[in-house]
Amino acid sequence: MDLQALRAARRRSLAPRHALLAVPFAMIALVTAGDLLVPPDVHLGPFLAAAPAVTASFAGPRTTGFIGAVAVLAQVVVAMVRGSVTDLNHTFQIITLLLISVFVTLFAHLREVHEKQLVQLRSVAEAAQQVVLRPLRERLGPLRVASVYLAAAADAQIGGDLYAAARTSHGSRLIIGDVRGKGLEAVGDAALVLGAFRAAAHQEADLPGLVDYLERAVAPDLDQSHHSPQPHRTTTSLRPDGHPGSGIDAQVGPGPGAETEDGFEADADVDDHSEAFITAALIDIPDLGHIVQLVSCGHPAPLLLRGGRVIALEVDHPAPPLGLAGLAESQLAMQSYPFEPGDILLLYTDGVLEARDEAGGFYPLAERAAAWTGTGPRALLSHLRNDLLAHTPTGTLGDDAAMVAIERLPAPTRRGASGP
């Protein structure tokens, strides 16, 4: 969604606000009529303050000030009809109403300024995310790929969901991940991970080595953020050339008592400013051989669709999320699963699973994927996207969500090949 789209959405939201102006005008008319009809010792004038106060909750400062002026004028008319404007009781009512109108008009001005800042900040974040999150190619060797990104509701902060793909000399590598946090910082962390992945996907021989490279890139100063030595992740492949990406000045780590999706709990003495981490799943699909290799760093398990069945590719030894390797000792291992022609591998972020219906129930992704009867990754994601939005009461998500579907195509038959 670009800046023009955001402004268009804001203009559309102004239409119901104009209809709401009937409420404060009706309040002024009812209170004024009632004040003129009740006995002289009964004063309803203080209720007029509700009109500008209600207006400030949905309108701008000019409209709020106008409603306040109308309310003050109505109070002056009541004072003139029932006695005198210089009457002490009416004088205090008019002055009080005037001060309240000025106060709520100032409140409406501050709220409008804040809304404009949020719209501008979100537009910048979304523009940055569109630059970082490049669309995936539809064909990667023997694979057919489709992806979809669903932005959260307009009033929610943009997230750090990420995905990328790269061709290597032996096959295709993909990553999907989710940065903890929101806003521009999350987009920046996602850009850091994607840049490191694109740089190292062609260099590292295996996935453990690639994960180790990403860990070093996103957390170059992790050891310096702790006062005492911490255990390190042991991997099957380590780079001998030091810390890649060491020029990036970043502090990452978990918050006190924070627990990741796979149960890795952070140290309680880690500072609040070093809470960034990234859950990720990295897969390697060789062109030769019908397998898929997976390393999960605290990310939701990919789903394999095969013949109407859905299989969750759970790893036996999940690694900590990127940025938390120094807080938990783990053996980083790569697991392989069959990936036959016609199979579809579905990668996703937790924004898909956390979408709720009216009753508060989470979106049953595996169940809905199993009920799909179409063909092809693009058709699958189109079905899941529509079904996911229909699952939510307002048709919008509270958190960004991303999905990537990969289908292994059958090997092409050679032309002119003779039969047996």
C-alpha cells in the first residue's frame, strides 16, 4: 500500500465521520430545548459540554471548535431567554463551556497531528519493505513457486516478515522468517537477514553453514552484550574467516523471561534494548534427487501437501532463533524429507496461524490446506488467502502474514525418446 492508497483510505474513512456530526448537533438541540422547558431552578447547560467532547473523538480541531462555538452560542441563547447573560450562574456556565471547548479543540489538534505522523511513518515503512521483499521468480529450476504477503490492518504496525530464494549450482535455497517486533526496526532487521542470505546462499556448502553465517551477520556483537561467557551453538560447518557483517552495529537478544516458539527461554538479565531475534526456516531443494532439506530456527513447521494429505515437517532438534544462539546450547542439524513430483511445500509465518475468528479461534491452516482440491502453488495460495481473510471478522489481519508455496514438477520427457 503506497502513500496515495493510504490517503485514499483516509478520505474514505472521513465519510462516516461526517455522518457522526449529527450526534453533537442533536445533543445541543435537545439540551437547549430541555433547558428552556424545565423550571427556572433546574439548569441543563453543563450537559452542552458533551457535544464538543464527543466531536473531538472523531473529528478534527476545526470541526470540534465549531461545535464548541455552537454549544456556547446555545448557552448564551438560554441565558438570554431565561434571564440575563450577566446572571452569575449563567456567566459561570458560559465561561466553563468555553474553556472546555478550547481544551477539547486542542486535544483534537494533537490527535490529528499524531494520526498524520502515523500515516507517514507507516507509508515509509511499507515502501522500505516493498524494496526489501522482492517478489519470487515463478520458476526455480524444476520448481514452481508462488508467494503472497498480507499486510496487517491499517492501524497496526508493519511487521518484519521475510522470504527469499536463490539458485545454487546444485538446486534452490529458500528462507522464510519473522522478525520479532514491528515498525522500521523490524524492516531493517529483515533487510539485514535477507542481505546476508543472498550473499551467502551461493557460498555455503550446506544449510548449517548458511545458518551459522546468518547468525554471525545478525548478531556480530552478541557476546559483548553479556558480562559472562555464554555457550555457543555447535554446527556441522563453520566459516574460518571471522565474523561476516561485522560492520553492522546492532544489539540483539531476548527480553527478560521471553520464550520463543520452540521453548528457548531468554536470560532474565538481558537488557530491554537487546530483544531482537528472527525465527526462520531454511530449505535446500536439490535439482537431482526427490528430497527437501530443512533447518528450523524456532519457526513454524512447513507443511507438505501430498495426495490430499498434509504432513507437518517437524524437526527433531530445532535451533534457537537467529540472534539467540549464544543463549542456548544446541546441535544444529539438517533433516531431509521426501519431496516427490507433484508435492507442494507450504512455508508460512505465524501471522497466518494467529488470525482469529469472532470466537477467538486461531486459523486452522493444516485443516484448510488439506481441504483444498485444486492444483498448483498459485491456486493454493489464492485459496488460502481468501479463506484466511474470510476467517477474520473484519477481513483484515492483526499481524502481517506471508506464505510461500513450492511445487516440484515432474521431470520433462525427452523428445524423440524411443519406448522400451
